[in-house]
Amino acid sequence: MIADSDRHTSMHLDPPTTWTQVWHLWTVIVPRRSITGRLVHGRVWRRHDGHRWIYKKFIEYAHDGSE
């Protein structure tokens, strides 16, 4: 019996598209795991790594108006 290995050689040889490397703000309703393993929800940073979505906690700094 000979295994057919030619069918699996062309998996993901193209370079990732530009949008996969950009972090963008996203609103998460159902909690997701962040890159550190914690659960995040609400406003988060989100990026696609070519295989899955990656999430980071979004921290909003209060602007005190003194500038």
C-alpha cells in the first residue's frame, strides 16, 4: 500500500494577508481566552494569526484634561 502524500504539501504556502497582522478593537459578549490564558470580555484587542483569533485585554486610560 502506498500513501498519497502529494495532497497535503500545498497547505498554507501563501503569505498571510495584511489584515491578519493588525490588532483591532472588538466587543466580546461571550468570554474568550486571552493570550495569557485569562478570560476577557467587553472591549478587547483582537487579531487573527492565520489559524485562530487571538485576544488581549483592552485598557482604557482616563483623560484628565490637563494637557
